[in-house]
Amino acid sequence: MILRTMLVAAAAAFLVLLGLTLLTDGTAGMNAVTAATWGRVLLADFYLGVLCFAAVIWAVERALFITLAWTVALALLGFPVAVVWLLLRGLPVIGSSAAADVAKH
């Protein structure tokens, strides 16, 4: 329960920060990010993480539309979407799968 609360709080804080940034600066600041070498490295790191997490979503979800929706949301909004997916779908499915594997042995 504590982990869930921490994940939700962190995701909500990020989304508030993202919203405030979009309201005050729009997307103009991205020019400075992409102009800097470290900015490009951070963007590459972010999208590598998105790609890896999207692979987990594709492995777990069965419905194509749902899988695509989660993947697009993840690419656009980042890891707060991953937190929501983990809480709603990932942890229950992975947890029950892991429990079944333990029961087999």
C-alpha cells in the first residue's frame, strides 16, 4: 500500500510539473534541450525507457487497441503512464503470474 501511494504521488507531482511547464513555457524550451548534447542524450535515454516499458505492455496486454492506447500515452506523457499501467494492470497480472509460478515449484 505504501508503494502504491508513493508511485501515485510521484506520478501526480510529475504531471503537475509538466502541466505548469506547458502553461508557462509551452514547448519552446525543447529547442534548447535538443540543441544541447546532454539534452539529446536525456531524450534518447527517455525513449529507450519508453521502448522497454512498451515491450512489457505489449507482452502483457491482449487487446491491440488497448495496447496501442497505452503505448501512445506512454510515449506522449512519459512514465506517469507507466505508473498507472503498473497499478491497474501490470502488478496484478505479474503478481498473479509470479504466484502461479511459485505454486508450481
